[in-house]
Amino acid sequence: MAGNANPPVCKVLDYGKLSYQSKKKKQVAAKGKTELKEISFSMKISDHDIETKMKKARQLVEKGHKLRFNLILRGRERAYADTKGLEQLDKLTSRIADICVVEQKSKGMIGNRLYAILSPLKKVAQ
């Protein structure tokens, strides 16, 4: 611990415990960098509510998180999933396309949802 002390002081460690703790710290640090955050929308959402959710989405993307937009379809809205549902999902993803890219997009309904997974754009080093 103190190399310059007279007499020198040392600390006895359990190497297995030390390596386990350092491995866990690395895993937690790697996991914390990108998380998948979800934001849900409905078909009947108003423009102001969309703006509020987009503001929150921008904050999450700027922090480096991935986003999953869920478009929840209820009742009769399910009949229009292939047309109006995908159109609404495209509108939502195009509003935030300047800072992220669509990584995956649902081709059809999964339960009562359509989804799109967005990941942040890579920042170019100058």
C-alpha cells in the first residue's frame, strides 16, 4: 500500500475475489452504456402529445440509448394496421430521423402492437 514507508506496508488480497469484482464492474459499465428504452403511442394521439414524447425521445437518444417506438392499436384500429398503422409509425420515425436510424421495423402486428427500434447515429470525430 505504501511503498515509501519504513518498514514497507502491504495488503493481503484474495486474488479470486479481486478478479471477480473487476469483471463485474466491467460488465456493469458495458451494460449501462446502451439500454433499450420504450415509448408508446396510440393511433389517436394528438400533435402536442407527440411533440412531448419526441422531446423525451431526443433526450434519450442524445444520452446514447436505443429506442423502441410501440404503436398500440385497439379495437377497430387493428383492421388498418397494414395501411394507417405503418403510415403513422413512419411519420413518428421520420420526425427523429436526423439523430437516429431505424434498426428494425415490424412488418406486421405482434399482438396489438407495431414497433420500430431506433439506434443513435454514430458521431463523426472532427
